[in-house]
Amino acid sequence: MNLVLALGNPTEKYSRTRHNIGFICVDLWAQVHKQSFGKTDLYDYLVYRNMVVIKPNTYMNLSGKALRAAMLKWSIDEVLVVHDDIELEATQLRIRNGGGDGGHNGLKSLFEVLPPSELRRIRIGIGRSSDFAADEYVLSDFTETELESYKESLTLVSRFLDTFSRYDFNQVLNDYSKWKKSYSGGKAAGIKSPKEEKDDQGLRTDGDVHSEAECR
């Protein structure tokens, strides 16, 4: 069984925030496949083919609790994390295996359960803002126009989740590379192939330190 873990904060208050782009992505994927999430104390979940998808019901800095509980419930082969990345421009995608937490509190919590090398990652760019500090910006809401601009990127991520539900992360990387080669606008859209990740350590300097630490 493969596990997809989307990072975000629970409750309607945070549902449209930039920090919740992981939740937004898997919710869209579930809607397309007419799937609904069940609930436990620590996470919402659904099982589809050879894949379980979870959204932690803890706040961001305790996401590892949901990961640990899911790994006790199911026999997990690979873990794929879908999360926001403030260092990537809005709508950019990067896929990698491993890497640092870059100050992301959700990733920090996951690393308490599994080493970075065992966490595959789909990073969805949310960009930065000159009007807000990083900790305020990640908890600010998307506008409708901004969400619309993510349509292509989220559709592509959904395709990769379909691949992960049938095969494994290596096949996701293969599909990603094939898509990149076939799409001449890939560079313009900010979507990069796995080979361009070779020297990218995923490190950020914003620290992602939040006054509402449980959420950010």
C-alpha cells in the first residue's frame, strides 16, 4: 500500500490558505474520482486502489502523529507528501525524493517519524509576498483568481497521484519526465523535471516560524 499525506491545517478557517494547498490538491483529486474521506481522531482518509490518502486533523506542527498512526494501521511501502513551498513561484511544481525541511513545520514533524530519505515529495509553489511576513503570508487566503491559476498544476498533480495509486514513485518520476519532454511550455509554466533537482537541497531561509506555531 502506498501512502499520500497532504499537509495542511484542519477546520474551515484554514481551508483556503496557501499553507493548505496540499489539502486543496487531494480534495480536488478525490472530487474527480468521486471519493469521500472517512474520519479518525488524527486524520481524514480514503483508500483508492493501492493507495491511502490522508489529511492530518492535527495542526501543521503535529502532522507526524497522523503519519505514525497511518503506518500502524496499514502496511505502507512508500510515502508521498504533497505540500506548499514558499521558495517556489506560485503554481510551480517540483518532485523529489528526500531533501531538507526548509523551515516547514509540517515536514519537521514528519521527520520525527521517518527520515527525509523515506519521504517522497510533491512541492507546490506558493511564492512570497512583499506585503506580508512569511508566517503571515502562508496563512493568508487565496483569491479566486489565484486558485484558478493553479488549475493546470493541480490537474497535473492529480495525474501523478493516479500513477502512484497503480505503481510506485519511480513511475511517477518517469511520467513526470515524459510530460516535461512532451510539453514545450513546461519551462514557462515553472514545471521542472526531476533531473533538474539534482543539486537542489530544498533549503529555505525564511524559517517558517509562526506566531500560531501549531498552524504554520
